[in-house]
Amino acid sequence: MSLSLDQLPPDRIFVGGQWRRGGGAEIESRFSADNSMNRIIKGASNQDGLDAIEAAKLAQADPAWRNMKPHERAGLLDAISRGIAGNIERIAFIQSRDTGKTLTETRALAQSAAGTFRYYASVCETADEALTVPRGDYLTFSLHEPLGVVAAITPWNSPIASDAQKIAPALAAGNAVLLKPASWSPLVALELARIMDEAGIPKGLFSVLPGSGGTIGNLLVDHPDIDKVSFTGGTATGRHIAGRAAQKLMPVSLELGGKSPSIVFEDCDPDLAIAGILFGIFSSSGQSCIAGSRLFVQRSLYPGFVDRLVEATRKLVVGHPFSARTQVAPLVHPDHRRSVEEWVATARKEGGEVLTGGARPDDPALREGAYYNPTIIAGLANDSETCRQEIFGPVLAVMPFDDEDEVVALANDNAYGLACGIWSRDFQKSWRVGRAIRAGTVWVNTYKQFSISTPFGGDGESGIGREKGRDGMRACMRQKSLYQDMSGAPHPWARWPTDQEPSPDTGK
């Protein structure tokens, strides 16, 4: 397929199953490889949001959707999956233009989204309810029903995969979904709306509302007809959402930030460890909540291992997102690069030694883009601000440790608890350490590998709740218990139909 700007979505948003020009502020989408303009679109206004909520409420309550058999909903999800799979190159191009990611990565993200819809089609069709054990003359059932209208608020760093991870289980559960994409990356969500519309999703059941958090985000969180918010993004915003949701007693799913540790023991396979560490921190240009941004290396291995890691990092190819050779693409926006640069300056003030990187590339061909070299910093304490706060860029802090107990304490000495990587040939030690680490996901001798069938989420300031897996659909449902009498007899407490008083002599 020929890649051109003509493939980018036009200046329209998707409200209640209809395409229209938004009534909100303008949103600029720029290509961070050279800062050129992709599209200027009018975002959603407060009225657009209200219209979408009303349409969603009506569509979700429509018996045609609410009473649709699970295998029929599964057919719709499968059609969406096939629609995504048939547009991989187009989606990848749009997302690369929108986020600066390499085409290699955005193709993988699009394929992941197709797989997510396909997986939840199967979950939808095979999710059984429970006939529980009765304790009387009745049958007892445990049933699950849709919540109603679910708001999905997604980040800019991997929108198509994050979108699918929230939309697919919510639809499989029978809900309506309102999607608010990040303002830096609105285009791929609009492309997904086109695909879902063509797949035959009922009108009103899905909307895409690009816009600011202050307008659209707050509307979705506060509106009484929103029954759940699923949010992926920064911890500060997650706290804000949780506080507002608490006033409504509304369930939330919050997948927030991370400062994930990687632990290298002296008995590791060094080649395996170096390859995994590079991928864990520098793929996606470090713009990943699960990035392995704190590296602990056992002291006996530390000098030689770090030297090899620095050498391998210098060989990474920083370049244009459309080049097949590129491993590290530009950051999403010049403003975000400035934030990363400020963090590296802070690290230097805290006594950190930049072993490699710490600057923009020298290549004149990259001058106009938001590029930043992969950076490794030594000499920092684990309690430094650089090691405690999420940088969300290609910056790795490396520190030595002596023994297992020490490294577990160091790894857990952080407010975040999202992920961890362990590198060791000793299975029992890896298992022991993996169980001791406070994190939602632990990888052993690998990193950033995912399965839609396996739950994902964090602890502490990394969020609450889990997404993915079979329980990901149940998280978008409310549970109901149903009792069916089997005796046919009136309840004895009512003393009906005889209304006879008990005998004073016998008590009968």
C-alpha cells in the first residue's frame, strides 16, 4: 500500500454513530520525526460529549443489543478483529505519524489490537455462569450483567492496543463505550471508529471524543450516566479520577505509571540479559509505563556487565520511524523531550554520571525531530528523585547490589509497583525473588512480553484493578445473585394460610 497523508482521518469525530465536525478546541497532530503537521481537527465539545453519552445510554438499553445472544456479540467482535487485520498497514502508518513510533512497532500494535478483539469474541461466547450450591429448597445462580456505559480514557504511547484492551471486553460484556484518546494522538482512534462502524457496530454504542481532560475527561468521570471509567495514564491524573469516581461510588480501572526494576544476578546469561534490558528500556523510546528504568546488577558482575551494556546501547540505531533499521524513534512531542532533558539534568545534579547518551543526536537529518539518545546513568542512589519518579523516556539508572535480600528491598523501595525483570539461570531463586517483588507483572529472562489472556495491572501508585484475561470482561459487569424457590410452599414465618396461633401449652 502507498503511504500518504491522504490516508489520515479527516477533520471529523465520531459521536453517537455519526461523523461530524467537533465543536471543541482545535487539536494539532504532528509528526515528531520532523515536526510537520499531520492534521488539525476540531475536538469534542461538552455538548458533543453529552450527545455521545445520551446516544450510548439509549443504544446500550436497546433490547436489540442488551438481549443479543453472546455468540452474536462474539460475531461483531470478530468482524471488528477482521477489519483491523485487513488494515494493518494503514493503521500502522497513521499511528506512526501520530506518535513517532517505528512502523515495525505500530504494525505489531495493530496486530495486537486485532488479536484482542478476536480473543474477547471467544471469551464472550464461552463465558459460563455459575449454578451455586443451594442451602435450602431453592436454586441459586450467580449471573453477570453489563454495567451500562463505560468511558475509556487512553494514553498517547500505544493507542490502538490500549484502545482495544478497553473497548473489546466492555463490548463483549454488553456495554456501550465512549473513547477519549490523548490529544497528542487522536488519529488512530478515529481510524478504529471507521473500522468498527463498517463492521456493523450498532449506532450510538461507540463514540470517539478527542479533547482535553479538563473538558471531556471530567465530563466522562462526573456524568451520572457513566457507569465505569477505565483509565491508562499518569498517576496524578489517576488519583484525580479516583477521587471524583469515589463521590459517585463508581468502579474504576486505573493503569498508571511505573519505575520498574530489572535485576541481574551473577549467574545470568549475560547475552540474554543485555538484549532483554535494551528492549525493556529503549524500545518505544522508553515511552512505556512498564519500561525497566532501574537496573540492579550484582556487584561481582557489575563492572564488565555495565561496560558491555553501554557498548551495546551505543550501537542502537536512532532514526526515522519509517526506516526498517531504526530501533529508537523520536519521542512523541518536543515538549516531552524537554521533560526528559530536564530529568537528565536533575540526575547530573544528584551526582549521576552519564555513561552514554544524555543528549540529542548529532545527525543533521534528525535535527528537526524530537529525538533523544538512549541514556545510561550510574552513580545515583535508589532514593534519588531520578530513581523514584517516572521519566517516560530512554533513560536507564544502573546500580550495584550485593545479595538477594538487599536487591528485593531496593526493588520494592518505590511507590510504584507495575513490573519487574529478573535475569538468572537459577529457577528457584528467580521464583523466590519474583514472588517477593511487589509488582503486577514479573518477567524472568525476558521483558515486555504480553498475552491478552494474562491479567495486567499494577500495585501502589501503579494503579488498581486488572485488565486483560477472562476476568477483564467480568470487570466490565456487575454480579447478580438469583434465587428460585423449588418448594412451592409459603414461607413459614408468615403462618399463612392457616393463621393459627401456637398452642400456649405446646408452643405448636
